[in-house]
Amino acid sequence: MKPLWTDDLSGRSLIEILRFDSENRAWNKTLRCRVAALVNSRLAKQISLEEYAISRQHENENAAECKRRGAILVSEMSSRDRRSMRSGQELVVSGRR
């Protein structure tokens, strides 16, 4: 199941973003396990090639979405790190004056 999601993270706290990141990582792990089980099912001939292809396409779409969300989260965290570093540098510089 896909975790709840919004692309606009600007109004979210750092704690929420870290939680989203944790959920996305857990989802990625679940997706990898499902793909492994799918491949094993096909190798054991428990599912047809057609069922495998349809399921694999669905899992590939989920993996792409998971990767997209991960990129958004990394970008948001990096942006916040840069802003906090600039703010910290400004405080150090203004503290010396």
C-alpha cells in the first residue's frame, strides 16, 4: 500500500519530513520484497507469464513513484540544511561584529 503523500512539503515540519522519509524507505523495502516474491512465483511456475508481466509492470510503477518521492524528500531536506547553514553562518558573522 502506498503511504499517504503530498508533493508540497514546504509547510511540513522537519519531524514530519523525516517520518515521510522513513515511511518511503519502508515502502521501498516492501516493494523489493514483493518483486522478489513475484520473481520466485514465476520461476516456480505458480503464475503465468501474463500475470507476471502485469504484476511486474504495476510494481515498476510503484518503484518509480517511490523513487520520485525519495528524490523530493532528499531535495527538501537538502534545501532545509542549506538554509539552516546559511542562517548559522549569518549568526556567526553577525556575532563577531
